[in-house]
Amino acid sequence: MALKRHLVLSGLAALTAVVTDAGATGQGGQMAANRYVGMWVTGDGQIRQELLATGRYDEARGTRKSAYQGRYEIRGEEIFYWDDTGFTADGKFVSADELHHGGMIFYREKR
């Protein structure tokens, strides 16, 4: 069963992604992307935060995979998080490859 999710990216454009119950996108498996989608990692590699094109994030801490999950929204250079447990946070992209969040610095993972 497909669910429609409406995401607002950068406060400018509305984007609709079709997501199945398994988390994959509809039609051809293509995901809509914003410029910050991907894996973000602290310098020591202990915290890994994946920003998904669906507007969700998945954060691993140390050996604990999916320690935190929730949704995010990007407005300009700021990012706002709503964890599934109710916790909220924010951060700021200081460049295309550097994110400051929760007193930590994350770097875009190079593939």
C-alpha cells in the first residue's frame, strides 16, 4: 500500500514522494532529492546521520544502528528535526559539506 507524503524543501517548492510500507519509493525506485540528502558523519565516525530523500532521517551512534529516527525539514541553510520519540532539534549547514547540529560538526560522507 503506497502512502503519499508531501514534503516542503527549503520552504520553496512542494514535492510529492510516493513511499511504500517498506520505505522504498514508487515508480522506478527514484527518490526526489534535495542538495543535503545523504550520509553525514562526525569527524571521529561515531555518529552517522543519513538524511533520506523522503524527509526522514536515521541516526546511528557507535555500534547502535538506528539509534534515532524521525523526520526533518530544511529551510534555507537550517535543518529542523522531529524525532519519533518527540524530541526536537535543529542545526545549520555552514557549507555544502559541513553541518553543525547538537554541539557537533558533521561532514558529508564522500562516496
